[in-house]
Amino acid sequence: MLRSSTKVTAQSGTVDLVSVHTYRLTKTYTPDLYVASGRELGRTVTQLAKQLKGVVAHAHTVTVAATDSHSYRIDYGAMSEELTFVFRDRTEFELVCRFPKGTTSSACTELLTSFTLV
């Protein structure tokens, strides 16, 4: 496990990874920004997928820590990366899971269901 002031990462082998990154927002997030934030995140995730020579395979809303959150899965090569964005006040939490494409990740499920805002 690696830990810094803005990131915690756990990795198993060279493939499976779960990570939480925190970012400070310039403005306070409120639920009425959900649609606009989704548009911006969608553009950003699409650019990331292109950089990885992959595609955004899935985009949907998930509930994390009792909060509607944007979640995206990028498939690239033999890998999938799931990015989930949770906002609270002036903090963005980016939950990242990486796992072999075509599989599911119990660690990712555990991250999304156990993540809490304190």
C-alpha cells in the first residue's frame, strides 16, 4: 500500500489496482452541478481513453457514499480501468480501479461500497 497526502493506492501483482486520489476544487460542488460536471468529466475521460489507445466502454451514474457519482470504464489493450468521481463541498475524490478486461474486480466493488465521506 502506498499513501501520500492526496492519494492511497493498493496493488496486487502488476495488474489489479485500487486507488483514491483527492483534489481541491476552486468552487464548492453542489448537486445542481451534477449534469455540468458529467459533461466535463465525459470530455476528460474520452481524452484519457484516446491517450491510452482505448475506448470509453461504459458511462453511468453510481451511488457512492450516498452521493450520485459519475463512473466510467475505459477498455485499453488487455486492461480495463474504472474511474468514479465523488464530489463533496470543495473536494473531488477520484476512485480508480484497474483490472484485466473482461473480468470483474471484487476489490473495485469493495472500494465503491465501502467508501465513506468523513
